[in-house]
Amino acid sequence: MSIQAETVLNSLKVCSDVKIVFKSLTSNKTHIGHYTLKNRNVGQSKKSETIVAWDIENKKWQDIRVSTITMFIGIPDESSSK
């Protein structure tokens, strides 16, 4: 089953930290990063092949091809888990 852009985008919008594992199209290297779209207004199609997300660790925008994502997990905010 393939990962859908809409599912990833929903997690990015509600979580301050989403861990995403994906493969680079150019080097075939696996990348692991922490991303978010929470409190960021970025218009993106839920059917897009590529998503744009804020890289929390490197403080820059990152475009990620959805088909290269092997795993993602939204890390719940502490305030929402209480």
C-alpha cells in the first residue's frame, strides 16, 4: 500500500513534529528528518506527487516526493496529550 500525500499533509498540519524517512531521488540515500506544517499556511494539493514541509532541524523548506517516503509518524504535542 502506498503512502498518500493527503495522509502525510494531515499529520504535518496537526503535529509540531513529524518524523519522515524517505529516499533521495538523486543519490538513493535514505534521509530521516523532522518536519511540520503546523501554524504555517502553505497551499498544497492533497493529490500532489511532491509535498513541501518545514525541516525543523535545518530550519529550511524541504520538498519530498511522496513516492519516496518509506515511513512517517506524527509525534503528538505534549499539550494535546494532557
